[in-house]
Amino acid sequence: MRRAALIALAIACLFAVPAAGAGRADTPGVTATQILLGGTGPLSGPESQYEPVLTGAQAYFAYVNDHGGVFGRKIVYKVEDDSYDPAKTVQFTRQLVEQDKVFAIFNTIGTEHSLAIRGYLNQMQVPELFVGSGATSIAAQHAQFPWTLGLLPSFEGEGSIYGRLIAAGHPTAKIAVLYENDEYGTDLLAGLKRGLGSHAGQIVATASYEPTDVTVDSQVQQLKSAGADTFVIFALPTQAIQAFVSAAKLGWKPTEYVTSISIDPAVMQIVHVNAGAQAGVGATSTAFLHDPTNPTQLKSPGVLLYRQVMKKYLPNEDWKAVAHLYGMMAAYAMVDALKHAGRNPTRQSLLQAATHMNEINPFLLPGLKLTTSPTNYYPIGNTYLVRYLHGFWNVLGKPLKTS
Amino acid sequence: MRAPLRAALVAAAIAASLVAAGSALAANTATIAVSSVGTATTIHINVPQTTDPIAAISIYVPAGYTANLSAAPNTNIGTVDATANGHDVGLTLPLTGLVTTDNPALHTSDPCSPATHAAVWNLNLSVAGSTLVLPLYVDPTAGAATGLGAYQMLICLPPWDVPAGTPGRSFEGAQLLDAEFTVKGIFTAPTGGGLLAWHTLFTPYTPGAGTPNLAGTFEARALAGSASLSLKASKKNGKYTLSGTATEGGLPVAGASVAIQRGASATKLAKAGSATTSTTGAWSASGKLTGKKPVFFKATATVKERDATAQGCAAPLPATVAPGGCSSATLAAWTVSSPVAKLKP
């Protein structure tokens, strides 16, 4: 508790400085008292499970505002509901930029959605910061689209970790892969093959799904039939749950790997309700965020701060959902960038700050940092291996590089 | 829900007895169990997956109970756990969250029950960060409904079996299967013995149509009474004998598991045996007494939910109220401890 209090105090001191003067007259979204940020995400519809990413960020901004804001300015984060439809993402982003005149776009959810607005925002020279994606196309094309910066670890780098792990620890594995048929899934698959290296030929089957598919049962049946003893699940949470459940119901007991997007505590809870308490046990993944339900992390300053913010600003929301914590981690990074953008920030100074980060973020697991440079657009370059045992994801070993 | 259901329920239930119920009616069942421990009241509802989609659940708190409905909006008054079948994803979903009070002024035009309610509670059902807020409307009863109880608690549920994309369809095609919520400091049970019936009316939807089938309204009832466990300790010839009785609403409880603890102080007790209550609710156990220091004993009785349909539904509500009849009567699960008894050597 003491460390959390110290962090809180440090944040309060950091921001409790006299209000700065009004921003430059040509800086949209910045006044003497306010910084207006915009964002889009699925507040409704079937993908509204990501809403906590947005509300978690809003809660953290509220916390910062109550501690003085950034150089005396309150952060206002206006979020529009795109229902996870990239066409709406474009529509609302244009509205946020041209009508609401936001300072920057922050925390956009979805790779396709971020790519859909990237060209426009770069043309307008509006920062598109801490996009919820680790896609190669976002981070690797920074020379062409310098105003767009991701946040998640590289999907390809994460896939590579699993590949290296399998090649080293299970060199005779027969590998089956379920992946989402978009950049998220194909990046992970490409990384897996890269990590497997000379063992890549041991992938005996792959099966993709479309995000709109109702079930992945047939894909899992197909993968099992290939005789695989290792099952790699590169799927979003709903499909990952379905994959675990389907494998268990088929009596298939492979060594399982699942992408870090799908290790919210609720995933295994639902798996167990549907397929028994042993389903998914022993699965391997990667993690860079604290898990507020992990008994070994309950007293970490980041989790204590998280619980404090949740209790005050989102008291009726599900504090166990890691997506809230992710949103706060992103908001913490945004506040850091705003702070380093100076007392009279401009879009250019914000971009400069966002591309020169070296931040210890309390919501990240110990030993991980947010670092960027004009040539490194993957802020989170390391992650931990985790394994699901005894009811939670256990953090293993030392951080591994993802980029 | 396309029409103000509460008003429709009252009006149409009267006419409903004259209307032939839907063909699926015979299959429709549900259970409700209510237990009270201290100031906490736990209500457990279970709806089989094969029952037609449920449009509304009206729970009537028995006469004699009082309710404190004055909590300020956004007060945390309890917890809720539920299970739903997510038909769109083919998964059973565990939902959990808080029960909080809301401002009734914000719900005066809710389609479910457009009126100014004495209280509105929100069941905040969360899974993986998605939270479904289910309002529960609480009012003192009036008119003919006073015959059912002192207060009515009403919940409306969206249909899950209409085509995806239909306005008002439940999230992910979720079908509520089970819900248990506990509220604290709200209800005070009347003093005195006996089991009180919590009449509960379930109104289904016409399958696939998304319109309430008022003629299919059926009842489930909970039988609730204060539970207690007595403990008497005696000694003779170096042996102790424990005995007591488990009762619920003053009536004997058969088949309750009794866990016995003993120890050197009233607060340091360890497991020391077990017993089961007889048809009269009585239980007993014995053992050796050693040492010269006082020995403390405590007993804890546990029962599971019990079906009491045969007796509990013997006098069903009139067909004007529950044309689908009384589908079940249930005694709640509970755990109750005896006072600590002390034996001197």
C-alpha cells in the first residue's frame, strides 16, 4: 500500500503545478484549462468486450484530473462508438478531428480500424497514439506514417516467442494452428514460423476463422484430425474460449499455446464452466500487464493503484477484467507523453514526446518499460512467458524480446 | 419488451385463464429459493434451458416482511451471480457483479414497467469486462396484488430466440439459466414461526416471436423461514453427548448435515465429527472427554435446496393469476450454526 501511495503522491506532485497558459492559437484541442483527446471503439455490439479499454483509460484520466491534470489542464477523452466497424471508425474519427477539433486520437481499438484512419490522420498530421495493435504494418511503416504509433507488443514477435519455445522444448512437436484470418492472425502465424526456424515444417495443419464466424468447432476438429500434439491458438477471446472448449470436448489433449490477447481471467473461467476444470490447464502464453486477480500480484503498486482507480471511478464495473487495466496503462503512457510535450504542447511536440519515451509504467509487469524512438514504434518490446496453473497465469522467467 | 409489461400483466392475467395456453406451456418450469441469514436475503432463481424464453419475473415478498427502500442511488446493496447460455457463441457464460441502487426517476419510462417505482436496483452482470445491467423494480403491492405479498420485485428479460439483429434481442443471444442475488439490510422477516411463501410469476415469451405470452404465466414459489440449530451438551462417565434439533420456520428439518467442532476455547475449534438430522430434525453425537480443562462445542447444519412441490403447490394460485399453474415449490439451501456449548470436566 505504501508504494502505491508513493506512486499516487508522485503523480499528484507531477501534475499539481500552476496552470499553463493557453496553448498555441493554432493547436486544436488545447486550451488553458483542457486537452481534448478523441477515440473510437466498440461501446456496443458483439465486440463490446473491449469497452473497458476505453472506460479504463477514461477512469485513469479522471484520476489524473483530480490530481491536478497535466500542467493544470484537465484531460477530456471523447470516445465515439464505432461498433467495431472500420467504416464507422473513419466517420467518427473525421468528426472528432474536423468538428470536435481534438488534439490527438488516442487508444483506437482494432488493427483494421486503425489502418482505416491512418492515412487520413497522417495527412492531417494528427497524432494517432497508442493504437491497440501490435501489427507489423502499423509499427514497421513508421517512415511512411510517422503520426501513427501502436502500443501492443509485436504480434509477429509474440508468435516468434512461441516458435522458439516449441523448437527448443518440444522439437518433435506436431503443431496445429488456429488463427484469425486478418493481419492480427497472420502476423502471429508468420512469427511462429520464424521462431520455429528449421522446425517450421512441423506445422501439420493450420485453420483460419473469420471474426464473424459463430463457432470454430469445425476448424478444431480439422486440426485434431491432422494428428497434432501441439495446439497454437491465435484467436481473440471468444474464439479462444471456443477453441479450448472444443478441443476438450473432442477429447483432444495437446500442449496448448494461446495468444496474450486472450488471457483475461474470464477466459479460463468460461472454459472451465463449459469444459471442466482441467481444460486449458498448463497452457502457455505471454503477458506484459499485471493481472489484478493473480494472488502473487495483489500487492504490486500497479495493481493497488488500479484497484484504487476502479473503486473510485468505475465502482460498478468488473475490476477483474484486464482490459480495464490495459486502458489505464495506455492512459498512463498518454499522460506521460502529454507531460513531455511541454507546457504549451503542439501536435508536433506530442509526437516528438511519444517517439522518445523511456517510461516505467506501473501497470506493466516488473522489468518491462515503454520505450520508443523515431525508428522504434513498438513501445512494449519485451514480455513474459506465462503458464496457466493453479487457477491463474503464472509469470515465468525473465522478459523476452518481442521486437 | 414491446409493451408496458407490468400493466399488461395485471390486466391480461385476468383474461388469460380464458385463453388456451401455448403448446409449449406444459414444459415450462422454474424454481425460486429464498434464504435469510442475518440481514442478508438471498434469492436464487433457476430456469431450465428447455423452458420458453422468459419475459418477466415478478417476485412477491410475503406479507409481514418489511423492506428498507431508502438507500441513496448508486449504493452497493449486494452481489449477484448468474449463468447464461450464450446462444450466439455456443458457450455457457458465468456472470457476476454488484447489486446497486439506481435513481427511480431515471426509470419512469422504462418499457418494462413505466412508472415511478419505490426503488430500482441494478443487477450488474459482468463477464470479461462486458457488463449487462438488469434493472429490478421494487414496489409495495396494491389492490389485488396484496394477496400475493407485501412487495413486488419485477425483472424483465429480453428474448434470446428471435433472429440476430432484431431490436431488443438479448446480448449474444444470452438465455438466463440461473441467477442468485443477495441483498443486505433490505428485508426484515416477520417474527414468528411457519414457512412463508414467496409467490413468483414467470411470464414466458411466445417462442421465436419475442412477444410475452401472458396466458403462459406460471408460478414457482419459495418457502422460507428462519433456520436455527440447537445444541445441548452433557457428560457422563468420561463421555460427552451432544444433541439438538434443526428447524426452519419452526418446522423440523430432516436430512441436514451437522458438522461438529470442539476445542479448548470458544474461538479455537476444530472438526470433531458429524451427524445427520432425523425426520424430527433431531441429531446427536457422542465421544470421549479427556483432560481436565473445559471443552467447547459448536455445531453447524447445512442443507441443500429441497423440492417441496408436492406440499408447497398443493394450493396453487387462481388461474386468473397463474394460468400455467404452480410448477415448483422449493426450500432454500442454508447453513446455520448453533451457539457454543461448554462442558466442564
